[in-house]
Amino acid sequence: MMLTVVSVALVILTEPGSAERVMSVVTLLSGLLFIGIIVVLVRRKKP
């Protein structure tokens, strides 16, 4: 969760087109994917 929050901050603060921005976006997407998988797994387990 913290990784995603930090990535959002870095996406907002870094210069568009820079390598830092690209890595922040990739990290943000992987964090959102991870959170999404956790949500789906938790909801599947509940009756």
C-alpha cells in the first residue's frame, strides 16, 4: 500500500518524459495490480 502511495506522489512530482517518471508509473501500475489481486482474493474467500 505504501509503495502505491509513494508512487502516486512521485508521478505527480517528477518531470514528464524522465526515466524517474517512467519507473514511478511502472511501480504505480504494479502496486495497483497487487492491491487489485488482494481485493479479488479476499472477496472470493467470503461467503
